[in-house]
Amino acid sequence: MRKSLVVAKINLQNIKLAYIITAITMLVIVIQDIVMIILEKAGVFRNPPGNMTVSFGNYLFLAVILGAIFIPAWNFRRIMNLGGKRRDFFLGCAATYVIMTAAVSLICVILFYTYDRLMVSLLYRGGTLDIMYWFGWINNGVIVAFIQQFAFLLLLAVAIHTLWAVQDKWYGWCADIAIVAIISVFTPIAPLRAALVWFFNLIIFHPNAFVQITACMILAAAIYSLNMAILARKAI
């Protein structure tokens, strides 16, 4: 367990580009909001009463997505060259995504009730489009919404990590083709489209928070377990 936490620490420290891109994106949003507030106060610009914006905290999802790409692409060989074992990398990455998605979910909740509320009162009078609000999680209370968001982000992170880990293999390309084929074929055919809708309802929109959380966690564990076989065949 100790070695796994060391791997998690290395992972979190060696995805600085993901942090930089996310920070730049969020800084641009802050500057844009400040400029618009100044212009509105000066009478130069007036935001429409129903104008809305994406929740500020949701831009942090970019760090999770980029992190799940950079870690399997960059950190595997680095950790192996430092004397790490494949099992340590497997467990360490799992710990990395738990820590990262929990932190992002918590910060998103905080920003939803602070920065977003401030912007609604000053600028975006139509409200903010937040994932917790879009998916109806906030209706279950802030604590449950946090857990639902954490479970969904964890599923997203491990799915991206697993898909990216096999991009240098033929079966990685097959997985890409299969995903595109599923979306292309399932969408126009009513019974298949219904199955696709059922799946997304299960992991996102299910009215029972316990079912949604459980489905995301089980799927995340199942998808991530594939990485043991992937790592066993991965060249250093």
C-alpha cells in the first residue's frame, strides 16, 4: 500500500501540464467575467436577464480528463525505471484517480455555492449550468450530489485511462472503432438507441442516487480491472 501511495504521489506531481492547461482556462474565464462586470458597471454592456454560463468549477473536469491521458502515456515508464512494479502502478493509479476525482468534486461543490452564486448576482442572472444541476444530482442534497459527481468522474477517469493505455496496441484501435460503431449504429435504430439511453440513465440520470452511484463504482472497478492484463503486456 505504501508503494502504491508513492506512485499516486508521483502521478499527481507529474501531470503539471494538465494543471497548467486547466489553470489557464480558468484564468481566462475569470478575466472574462471581470471585464464583463466592469463593462456592465460602466454602462457599456448589458448582459441579457436570462444569460447563463457554464459553472466555473466544471472547468476542473479538464484536469481529470487530461490527467487520465497523461498518466498512462507518460508515467508508466518513468515509474518502472524508478524501480516500481506493475502492480504498484496499477494500485497507485487507482489511488490517484480516487484522490483527484474526490478533490475536484469537492472543489466543484464549493465553487457552486461561492463563485457561481456571486456571478449569478453580478452578471449571469439566468444562472449557471453546473453538472450537478444538469443531471439533477443537487436535488438529492449537497453531500449525495458530491458522492454522485465523484462516482461519475471516477468512472470517466478510469475509462479514459484504460482506453489510452491500449492506444499503442491493435486492440486499442479496435476499441476506438467499436466505440464509434456503437454510437453510430445504436443512435439511429430505436431499440438500440433505447438501450443506449438506458445505459446513460443508469450512470447519470437515474432517480435513485444509490443505484447511480453503485452502477458507476461497479463499472469503474470492472473497467479498471482490465489494466492488470494491459500492464502485463506493456513494454517498458
